[in-house]
Amino acid sequence: MGWWCQVWLVMASFRQAAIRLLCGLLWLLTASARMVSASETLPAVNRSQHPISITEASMFVTRTTARTRLQMFAEDLVLFQGLEPDAADRISAADLRRGLEDHKAFLLEKFVVRDANGERLPGRITDLKPFEIPADGIPSTEMMKHSAVYEIEHAFNAPPEFLTIQQDIADENFIIPSEMSLHVHQSGTALNYAERLLPGASTTVRFDWDAPLSEDASDSEWELWFEKQREKTLGITSYSSVYSFVYLEPAEVRHELLIPLATLGTIIQLRHQDPSFVDVPEQEQIRSDIQKWLENQNPVLINGQSVSPLFSRIDFYSLDLSDFAAQAEPRRVSMASGRVGIILTYRPVDGVVRDAALTWSQYYSSMTKIPAVVIAGPDKVERFEFSRFNKPEENTLKWACPSDQLPQPVAPAPVQLPAPDRIRIPVAGLLLLLCAIGTLWLVPRRTAQNPLRWGISGITATAGLALLFLPLGALEIDHPWKRPEVSAAAASEVVQSLHRGMYRSLDFGTEDRIFDVLSTTVDGPLLEQLYLQLMDSVRVREQGGAAARIRSVDYELAELLPRGTGSDTPQYPGFSCQVRWVVAGTVEHWGHVHERQNLFDGRLTVEPRDGEWKITRMDILGQEQKSARTTLRKF
């Protein structure tokens, strides 16, 4: 048996001993009270009652049934079945037998087991082990000395992933509430769960039927099992605790809360007709009440200015944890096991969070503290606790954004073309050759062999030919038929820089800032098209309340395409590139991170605008998902 089982058994033994001791003390106090009241001339009616009920419940869960043994004291028959002592201060045998029988229906009503959807499972009494009943009954002062055991069975069609146990063994006239000590064991495993339930309280237990832990599991097997359970439940391992996640980012501050409906019902009034469920039409009013509760009670300062919250999300969740991957569909939820997910988003006026201070000041008997997980930036994770027992300054979470995490401006890409090809025109040489030719025509031709004529022409032609190959007297001009083109290396660098800047625009929080950054890298109809697409994605993100981030953009290919002659060929000196890139991004909720890697193939057209390169056309030729996984934040 693992160390955890041993510790649990020891604690359970101490707990049972403590309960027995408490019962004995209560019995002594009751007996003393009876001795005092017996000496007074007071009516005997109800003198034996005290408002205490202690029930021990042991539940054994198999794939088809949950069998629960409820051990109760005979005193409960006085408390709940109205048994009265006679003139001799004894409870008659007939009344005791009648009370034991009537108590069956009482337990079936007050001890409730619900499935994952919050629906109540029908139960039936399968056995009753009564206490010994003497023929003359039992003195009212000795009712705590006797106990009976009821066995209740709840059946199900499939092995349950969740069971919610709820007890309401109480009377509205009681001053001190009843208590149930609950122990749950899963068949064939080492799972043992213990909880103390007061009237109206509930607890939810998750069962693993695929890879259950054996009863003789080692410590290392226990640790591995706990980690797997944490992954399966996306880190939300308790169904009665308040969870808090604070995201501190350069563009916004976000506080995500997960509150059990039962806890929320002790803080604000939840108006719903069915005491066990909240129906969809009733949830809208509860959303409004939650906003009134939280909108002005927990101040947040960003860059020294007070910022009001945007309620990005108020969702109602059942025990189906896959709800956290996307915004929950409207559904009826159980008061016993349902939860409310609340996302409060705080955005600075200028779109950049340089520093922030978040204070929580609302505490209640059911929520005296809020343990928070703080995610600051992309990778830093730490704990912080808001508590009514802290000093006021200790309940303020402060953060300053590191300068290297602040959104950085996207630098424009100036148009820089290589020097054009030049051609050299030997002006002097050409002139001398023309002179040589002219000499032959202009010098008088007395004879065909005029030496002066041929001499002058020869000397001039020789000098002209020499100057054709010498830089003397030459004129250089740009090549009229060969224009300079961007090199393949330069085109690859420019297109990657501009394309990466498109994604960088999402780092800026406001619409104006997003447009300004996007216009640094994109122009033409594509600018408006991409801007509208980005704003749609931002609105979807806001409605879902997710923390969406682009982690990286990596390029597998950025190849300059040869200039064509078709209608899609950019005007000179623009160019097109075949680009293949991988975008790695995350979407995060309540401490669990959905990671995605998508591969894109596309053709990007780049053209000059006012001396700067801009992407003017983007054609997506292919897209595929390379990887997808869900991970949990860890300290």
C-alpha cells in the first residue's frame, strides 16, 4: 500500500475517534441538561432533543452501482421522526420500530447522488441493520448509545466519470447544523476520498475506470497517477474550490475566475425556480448580478490610471471539462456541481501595459481567500494569495512589464535597388572615326593615291580605334534596356521582414495601433482586407476571453519568382516570392494552453509605396496543421 493510503487511513482513524469523542461529550452535556430539567416542574415534551445529528457515510462505487452505508444514532429518530418520550422518559419500542421504518424515506430524500449532468440518481434502501430494541423501549438519555445502519444503492448504466454527493439531513429549526462524515472508495483501486459535509453542501468525485490505480501502488505510481489525473482534468482537480488565474501581458490584464455555483449562491442571490438547477433563461439575470457584484469592487490600476473591467466571458459549466476549450454552449447546470467561469479584461487607454496593480477586496465566509496563479508574460508563472487575513497592501498584486516584452515598433523597409547596369559610349573615339571617314571625302582627290588624304585619314582612324577601348573621352549612361532588379537574397529578407510585421501588429491592443502597425508593412486593398480579418479575430478572442498569442513565425522557403508577363505580375520594381512559413500560436484558458502549429504556402507580392516596400497581394496556396496539443501551466 502506498504512503498516501497509509496517511489517509491514519487520518481517518483519528477523525472517527474525534467524532466519537464529540458524540460522548454531547451526550454528557445532554444528560446533564436532563438532570437539571428533571428537577424542575416543566413539561416533558421534547426534553430529550438537541439539534445535533452526526452521520457516517461509507460509499463503495463499482462500474454499475454506488452502495452507501449510512450509520446514524437513534437520537436522529427523535430529531427527524418526532419520537416523544413517555412519562417515564423512555421511547417506546413501537415508536422506535416505526421511526426506523419512516427514516428510510427521509434518508432517500435527504441523501442525494447526482450524475455528471447534475441529474439525481434514484436510490433504494437495500438493507437495514437496526439497533437492539428492548421490550420496554430505550431511555431518552441513552439514545446516543444506539446506532443503526442503512444501506442505499444507486445504480447507473455506464461506469460514472463523476458523482456528486449531497446531504441535507437537517431541520430548518435547528440552531446547530447536522454533519456527515463521507468516505468514498472506488472498487478495485486505491482511490479513497474523505469529506465533511454540512447540510446543503455537496462534493464531487471523479473516477478513472480506464487506468485505475491498484491498492498496492508504489509512491512513484501514485505520483504518476496524480499527474495524469491533473492532465485529464486540465488542472481543475477540485470541484468545490475557487480557481483564479491572473494574466499580465503587455496589451492587457486579465483575471479569470472559476467559482462553484454553490459558493456563488452564498455571495449573491441566485434567482432560479428549480432549487437543484439553473436553467438557461435564468442565467442571463445571474450574469447581470455577477457584473454588478464585481464591476466596482476590485480596483485595477494600469499605468497609474484606474481601469474598469470588460466582462469578456461569464459562462456556466457542468462537469464536462471540455467546455474550457471553447465558449460553453448554453445548458442547464446543477447547483450541486455547476461552476461559473468569469473573465474580466482590463485594457489601457494607449494599448500598452507598462505596469499594473490588481487588488481583490471581496471576501465571504464561503470564500475567505483566493489562491491565484499569476502568468506574467509568456513564461513566468508564480503563486499569489488574496486573503481576508492579509494586510490591505498584501492583497494588491503589482507588476511591471520588462522593457524587452513591450510591443516594439515595426520598422519600415526602404526601397533599395542595386545600382543599374552602365554602358560606356566612347564619344571621342567615335568622333575621330567619323573624322577619318570625312577626311577621305573632304580632302581633294587629285590622284587615287593622294598621300595626304590617306595619311590624315589613317592617323585619325587609328586614334579613334584606340579611344574605343580606352576610358579617355568616353561617356557612361544607364543601360537603356536592362533595369536593376532586387536580388534573390534581398527579396527573401524584405518579404520575411514585412510578413513577420503583419503578425506583430497583433501585439498592440487598440484598433488604431493595430492599423498603424499593419500599414507599415501592407498597402492597397490588402491592407483593408487584413485589417478587417484581424479585427474579426480580435473580436472573437474578446468574446471567448482567450489569451491568444503568436509565439513564432518561421520560414522554410522565401524564394524570388522570375518576372512574368501576366496580369498578376507586379509593376517594376515590384517582385513576387514563393513563401512557406510555420506559425506557432497558443490559446490559453484557466492555466491550460492549447498549442497549434500551422504550415502555410503562399505567394506574396511586394511593391514600392512612397519609397518603402509594402506587401500588396497575398495568395494562400495551401494550409495544413502540423501539430496540436494541450499542456498545463506549471510552477
